[in-house]
Amino acid sequence: MKVTGIIAEYNPFHTGHQYHITKARAVTNADYIVVVMSGNYVQRGLPAIMDKYLRTELALRGGADLVLELPLPWADGSAEYFAWGGVSLLDQLGIVDCLCFGSESGNVQSLIRAASLLTPEQPRYSQILQKYLADGLSYPAAQAAAYEECMEENSPLSTPNDRLGVEYCKALQRKSSSIVPVTVLREGAFYYEEALCSNSHSSATAIRKALLEGTSPETVTDQLPDWESQLLRQHWHRCFPISPEDFSLLLQARLLNETSQSLKNYWDVSAALADKIIKHLPEYTTFSEFVQVLKSKELTHSRICRSLLHILLQQTCQDSPCSSPSENVPYARILGFRQDALPLLSAIKETSAIPLISKLADAHKILSPHALSALEAAVRADHLYDAVVRHKFGGPMPNEYRRQIVKL
């Protein structure tokens, strides 16, 4: 049995993702594709445009055999935490042979070489990095500049998918994992491109923008697999689209109950950012507008979004399971699977080093107190997301403990 893993968000699923799954299966000769997918909140520090169950169904219809949830706080952490969480989960399944991801370079050896420089961080690189940080560069920009000066070659840290690929390779090296990294050349628009492309894969950023600004999913039909458009029409204005602005009042209410001192207890919130939040709170209008108010040369848009999301979800430095970058994901929660992948599930049950959760209500029977605490925090965050969805579109409020696994 050959198993290939993919770490993804599918926010939302589109033709580029289906292409990646198809290529991953082909280049690794995989019998099964296991996807570790973010839940209702994503790595950029924002709510997903549609909930994890709909995105799971899209992933399964698009070629995945099994979808597992990348839990909070790994899902809404920095690229390093996100990559470590995904790799940690796949590695502990004990059955995954390859990790396949997209990249701008398509050169896995350059990504492995960069990871080796950073794992552990070499002294000369660290010194140069600190110099660029002192000059006021954001951490990603400083990393890329330090790499180029240290290695005297173009940095794979300067483009988002290559950068994430380096983090995957770092995580594999740190774990001494037997999983082999494989990359597929990314085709289509640049990651942050906001305009739809008519003759190639558009970015998820552009598709989200079009969905949030449009009156129906028809605005992005050309960017979706043929089968997806009809499915999205059925769910349009029933459970999506969700935007950061839908959380604006909740975030404002939370911030109004905080002080500079209390804000510093939250994950990713520095003393300087805490002071800045309190100083500019009278200017608050919406989630996105406040991010722009707080943004600076040193703090990226995503870093500020993550900080605000951590405040909203009350993810503190002390309580976060990610207080150590090397802490393993303590469980694997099944979001969905294809019926013909039952042999894969049976094999995972035999080989997995962590509990496999198929029924949330029974999780307390198989999880350690630490793992159960992390799961319960994630469930509270899911209920907040669901409450926002129901407030916006109406309908009954779902209970996460009663949600069914997606089966195709």
C-alpha cells in the first residue's frame, strides 16, 4: 500500500487543487491520498470562507481518499507551526510514504538544502537574520534576504509556496521522518494574485475575493471543477461565503474587555503590538480595516490577523499546545473519507501512534487530559464559527459533537 500525504486548506477547493491531487497520485504512484486540512480557521489568521465539512466533501470529490483535520492551534499558527502540525500528524499515522506539495520552483532539492541551513539554524545565518530584522524588515523578508546573503543564491524563502515547502522539509528533518518530500510545480496565478485568470488556475485569494464580492458562485465557475459549481450553488447563502467582517463585532467586543497587559498573554501578541491595539482601538471599524491600521513594515498582514484571531479565540501563550514548536499533534480527527478507502483506515488503526477520532462524543475515552483540553478548545472555536454562520444565514445551530463524518 503506497500512501501520499497532502497538507492543505482548500479555501476554497478549485481546479489547481484537483490538478495537484491528480499529479501527486501520479508522480508518487500512490494507492491512497491522505489530506490533512485546516478546519474552520486558516493559517493566514482568518475564518475559512466555508466550513470544514463542505470543504471536506469538495476534497473527497476532487480526488482525496481521506481527510483529517489539522487542529487548532497548528492550523492558525505561522508557517513553521502549520508545517510542523501537518508533518507531525502524517508522520504519526505510521503509514505515509510521501508528502507532496506545490511550489513555485518545482525543485525539491533546493528546498531541502534551505531546510538544512535552518535546521538547526546556522550561526552565520542567524547573525545576518538579526541584522535584517534590526533594519526593520518583516521576519519573512529578513529570512529571504539572510538566505541570499549567506548562500549567495536566490532564496526559496521569497515566494509563499517555496517558503512553506522549506518548512515542510524542516519539519521532516527535525522529526527524522521516513516520509519523502515531493514537489509539484505550481501552475497558474501567483499565490496573492487578486484577479481571476481566464486561461489558467486562479489563486484561492482571487476566488475568495470574487465569491465575497459576487452575487452567486457563477462568478468563479471557470475556476472550479465541473462538478463543484452545482454543489456550491446548493450551499450558497446557506453556509457560505463567510468573511473576516462577519467576526468584526465579536472581535471588537473582545478587545474592549482587554488591556495592554492582558493582551500580552495571547499567542503572537508582543508588548508593542498590545500597546498599539489599545492605542488605536477607538479607530476600530471592522476586522480587516483594523488590520490595516495596525500593519507596519515589521509586522505582516498575516501576522496581525493571526494575533487578532488568537485574541478572539482566546488562545493564550500558556494554554497553547504550540508553546513548544516541537510538540506533536496529539490526535487525528477524521473529517471524511471515501468508502473505497476503508482498507486505508483499517491500516491506520493498526499503525497510528496517536488516537484516531471518528466520533467526537467518544473522544474523552481515548484522549489524554492534555489532548482532550486541546480538542475542547478547538470545538469551542468551531461553535463560534457556526454561530456566526447561523447569524448571517439563519437555520439551526449545529452541535459539533453531533456532526457526522463526510462519506462518499
